[in-house]
Amino acid sequence: MRRPILARGLALAGLILTIALGLAACGGDGSGGGGGSGANTITMGGTDFNGTTDVTIKAGQAVTFDDSNGGSHHLVTGSNGTFSQEAGAPSEFGANGTDFNPGDTKSITFATAGTYHITCTFHPSMAATVTVTS
């Protein structure tokens, strides 16, 4: 008899958490993109980027790379899964790149104006562009 009550309680808690996170994502600090905090987020799936793949921010702002529902990724600047040095890009996207495992979320600050192409060495079709204005 306790199991159905516990299951309903857990389902209700999950629903409340989902609604709270959804409402939090609708808020924002008015920075970049469309003004919401999600505007500066690039989300990864198992083998691709999901949703927004082109983000525009101001120099000194961060882009959040969200692998909450994704797979393993190794992001660098370049294209088609191949590293290419892009002057002014954050060091996290240099030749050594940045590894993401399922569940990882990392915010990376772009200090220098420019256009940066991000690709995954594991999944060459993954392509995102971060445009940084001064």
C-alpha cells in the first residue's frame, strides 16, 4: 500500500521540480540573445547539438554548454571535427579542447570579440558558432 503513495509523491516532486526549473529558465538578467538566461546556452545531445547552435554575446560574457542529456564530447574550435586555432578563442577550446561527459554543464567566458566555430572531435557533424561583439 505504501508503494503507490511513494510513487505518486515522487512523481509530484518531479513535476514540481520541472515546473520550477522551467520558470527559472524563463527569467533572466537581460544579457545577450533574447534576454533570457537560456539564450546563451548551447545544448548537446548524444551525437549533436540540440536547439540553438548560433549564439551572439558581448565580450566578457559566458556561454553555457549543457550536456545534461547528451553523451561524451570533446569540443574545440574548428570544423568537421578538426581543431583549427581561432585567435582570441577561450583556452578551453584550444588544441587540448574541453571534455564533456553526460550530465556536465560548463560556462565558458569569451573575452575577445570575434566569431568562433565550435566542433566536436568525436562527432564531426557537430557545429556551433559563437559571435562575440565588443
